[in-house]
Amino acid sequence: MPIDSFNFAETVDVFDWLEKFTVNTFWESRSRQECSSTFYDSFDWRLYEAGMIFECRVDTDGRQGFLWTLKGRCLICCPVDKEPGFADELSSEPLRHSLKPLLKMRRLLPRASIRCRRQVLALLDCNGKTVVHMAVCTQRRAIDSYGAEKALPDRLDLLPVKGYASAIKGVGGLLDVDCALQRVTTSPLVEALAAFDRSPADYSSKPSLELSPQWTGGQAVRAVLLHLLAVIQANMDGTCKNIDSEFLHDLRVAVRRTRSALGQIKGVLPEDDIAPFREGFAWLGSITSPTRDLDVYLLNFADYLQRLSENHRADLAAFHHFLQQRQTEEQKLLSRQLRSPRCTRLLADWAN
């Protein structure tokens, strides 16, 4: 059963409201503590695109991982012992099983965070059994990847208890008619991103621009090339930092598409203007090849081993170590080249 969520009006004193709402009822306070939630996804939003949100919540009870559907239904709740990275590094088997097929070679990255004071109350029936949990989050702040903060509305979440669907519907009905509250369907992830004028799935390597029938050929080509440039620039930092291998892959695809376009637009753009860029993007493609080749070898190495008998797999351990060393060396060289004046000037001139 999904969570019911409500935002408090700005003028409402939440604790005064709580005192009045819970008076003469069987609400029992369970905890009140500082809480920080970070939402993780791949750079290209693979979890969100698959209808999932991964939240890592840290409070005085430790670090918990939650896998939600976009509609607020909790699929998995389990302890998380360290900062999430690649799916196959997660200690929780249910999380690994759920996330690895979606993420594959992509690393989980923090996409947004929320810090708040969280108070949990439990509604008890006449037998003293908990039938509804209510989490009231105050002093909420959205935090972006640069540490900037934005205030968010205080929020109330009704958390279902298995077997007591009618109870949560009853409480939700009372809250629906409370003028201090407004029901919301926006997830905290979307809410935190919106505070910084962002939205999920705001990056895709796939072309997604619309061309106007009124544009000239030159205008259309420029729009396509600028889109490809944006993809190159979006993946530059992740490639230099070697966050995961898909940053370099997406960068190379955008470079290759740019070179293909330059080879097919003769007469559309002035040849004297684009000739230097043919050479420049050929160079950019060539310097990325060694690292990408080694990435592919390492990504497929487990499959290569499966083609051998078990008696011979250990024989390739030294070769695997050699490939890792070479990848590290080529990655460092590539990072220097991508940050070089030549590359910086190429992309800046191309943008103009």
C-alpha cells in the first residue's frame, strides 16, 4: 500500500497542530530525531526511468536503504553499511538483485538530499496494536550537490501497516479535509530537485530535440550539433574522474555523431569554418580510444573467463591485473588531455 503524503501550510505551527490532532486519541510517540535522506540514481536516471527511487536515510538508528516505486510504495527496506556505489558492491542481497539488472555498469550517484527533524507517531487500536505510523518532518532543507540549501514545506507521511488498510484510509480521510494540510503526490526526490529548478531524467544521451519546419538547413544542423556538444560537456567531468565507464562511452558516441554530421553537411555550413573542427573532433575521438578499449576488455572479462574451463581461469589473473594497470595509466593520460588547453579551446570555439 502506498504512502499518503501531505504538506503543511506555511502559517501552521506543526507541533500545535499535532497536539490538537492527537488529543483524546491513541497516538503514541515512537521517535524524534534528526534525519538526512539522500536519493541515488545513475547519471542517466536508470532507476527513475524504471519507476524506482532509491533513498538512503541516516539517523541515530543507523543507515537504512529504501527502494520505492514512483507512487510511494516501499519495495525494499534494509540496512546499508556504506555509501552506495556500484550495485554489485551493495551488501544487501535484495538490493543487489533489484538494482544490478537496471544499473549494470553504472555507479549510483547522489542526486538530491533532504535534511529534517523527523517525529514518528503510532496509532494504536483498542488492543494496543499499531495500525498506522505517522511521520512528521519539520525544518526540511533540500541540499544540492554543491551544498546549497533551500527550505521545503513541512511534511506529513502516513505509513501503512500490513493488514490495516482501512485504518490508514480513515486517517487519510480526516487529513484530506484539514485546512492546515494539502495532499501531495510529489516524491521527496522530485520536491528536492524542483527547489533547484531541476527535474529527474534531465539528462539523456539520446537525441531528443525538436526541429522546426520553418528552420533553414543551417539552423537545423546547428541545433543538432549544439545538442551533441551539450552531451559531450555533460560527460566531461565524469569521464575525467572515471566515475564509471558510461561517461566515456556517451562522450565518444556524441563525438562520433558530431564527426558523422560534419561529413554529411557539405554545402550547409561554410567549409572554411568547419574544416578545423573536422580535425579537432578526429583528435578528440582518437585520444579516447585506448581507455575505452580497455574499459570494454575489463567489463567483459568475466564473460571471457566463462569460456574457459575452471582449471585455466586462474591463469588469466596476471593478465587481468595488467589490464587494470593499463586502464589506470590511460585514464590518467586521457584526463590530462581532456583538461588540456587544446580540448578546452576546441569545445569553446565550437560552441561559438
